[in-house]
Amino acid sequence: MTDRHAEADDRRAVIEETAVGWFVRMRGEDADQLRAEFDAWIDASPEHRKAYDWAQRHFGASEILKTPAPSKIRQTKRHWGWLAAGTAVAAAVLLAINLNPPFRAPVANNGPEAIQPGSSLATAHGEIRIFRLTDGSSVTLDSDSRIEVAMNDSERRLRLLGGKARVAVARERRPFIVEAGAGAVETEEALFDIGFNRPNRILVSLVSGKAAIGGLVQPAAYYRGSQPLMMGRPMAYSAGSFDPSPFTGHIADDRDWPSGWVEYREISLGALVAEANRYAAPPIRLDDPETGALKVSGRFKLTDTETFASRTAELFDLTVSQRPDGTYLTRR
């Protein structure tokens, strides 16, 4: 693929992300005030209309994700016992709670000279940040993540030391390699996620393009050749040894995680709170284990801790209290 095609793909990705943002914003409380700006964006290009139509088709089935009306909240409260039994999926879909514009990750520097080879890139707790590399590629780091950059005349190489990264690889003559634990992803041009699913487990997911995954150093008798990654089929391997296998755990639709959004189906409230706590400071805490066992589904903006906590409490008839060690959600 030529550089011109790569630039076109990047442009389409930006338009699609903007379209999703408008889809969410125009279902929020500020829709009337934003109407003129939205119409101007739609009319600016046929590509904008096409991308917005795609967003409507993709997320249209989730219209009930808007903030519940007071009558629906009251009905949910009357059925608290039913929710505690762990069958709250239909009601908990209402938990896709933040209808503000999607989180925009700050860019390290607009110039391609922003990140030099030999740099160590890192994010603080709760931070999502985009870094531009000298070759035109970019790395988006999730909260509490760190990656090292090493480039020379023959290759471009990164090493993920912790957390999670989305890597957008620009095509050029040098291969692009991202190491994590005992494995590595190699590509000429691709968009993929790589991260520590658990402290000793690496998860790799191809978003677009072509890439292969292989081990770094292994005895010849146990050698595993590289294998292509497939979109929609995440692969996992242990950090200490390269033993790749299809990921069979709970898979969330996290294609929009750089904007703070993740979509879950049938996740426990305790696990969802744990995901939100990757961005929260101080953390959100549940007083009652039974509350944590409730099942929820929906599209959630994890980076807005205050709204996440307040809407979760509203739906499940919990109270929110601030204490020195965190934000507590407690049964009434």
C-alpha cells in the first residue's frame, strides 16, 4: 500500500471516530445547541454523511443506552430484589452513561520529530495519550502504561513493559516489531492492540491490516513459527514463554478504548468497577459482595469516574459517599 493510501486510511479512521462522537453527542442534553455545528460537519463532505450513517447502523440498536427516564429509574428500584439475583442485563444496559463528547487523548507533539529513537514513553494513572513517532507511526498508551522505542536503519522496534498500547504502523521499507513478554508482533502496516491482560499474560488483537505474531527467543526443539493475526480473533500468550492460543476469556468490544469507551456484554458489576478503577483516582469501592455479583451490559465511558459512579448508584439504588480511601457505592 502506498503512502497516499495509508494517509487515506488514516483520514477515514479520523472521520469514523468523529462520526461516532457526533452520534453520542446528538443523543445528549446539548443536542439542540450543537445542531448547527453538527449540520455543518455533515454537509462538509459526503464522507461525513456516510460515516455518520455507519455509526447509526452500528449503534442504533443501543438507543436505550441513553440515561433512563425517571419513570424507568423508579421501576428499576422497585425490582431491586430481581436485580440482586444477577439477571439485571435488560435494565443495566441503561448504564452506558456518559453522553458527553468522547474523551480525546492528548497528542505528545504535532511534529513527527516528537518521539526520538531510544525514548521511553509512559502514561500516568488515568491518562490515555497518543505519541507520534519519527516514521509517521503512532502509539496510543492506556492508563499506567510504558513502552520503549528503538529504531535504526534496518528496523523499527518497540517493547511494551506494562499496560496496553494501540499501535498504528505507517508503511515503509523497515519492518515494525512490537515486543511484549516472550512474544512479538511484526508488520509492515497495521493497526493493532497489545497489552497485559493479566500481570503474566499478553493479549494481542488485530484491528486492521496484516500482522504476524511470533516468539522472541526459544530453544530449537520448541520453536514455534510466527502465525498471522486475524481480525476479531485475539491471541494470548504468557509473558514468560511464547505459547499462543486463541483468547477464550471475557471479550469486550474495546475498539474505541482510546476514546475511553468500552462495550461489555454480561460482565459483573464488580469486574466493571475494576475496569473503571484503571482510570479512577481515588478508586470506586463496593461495600457488598452481592452488589459486585450483579450482571450488567452496555457501552460505558470508563474515563469519567464521577458520572460512572453516580449513574451506577442511581440505577442500582445505591448511595455514593466520598471517604479518604475512595468513592463508595453502598446499598441503601
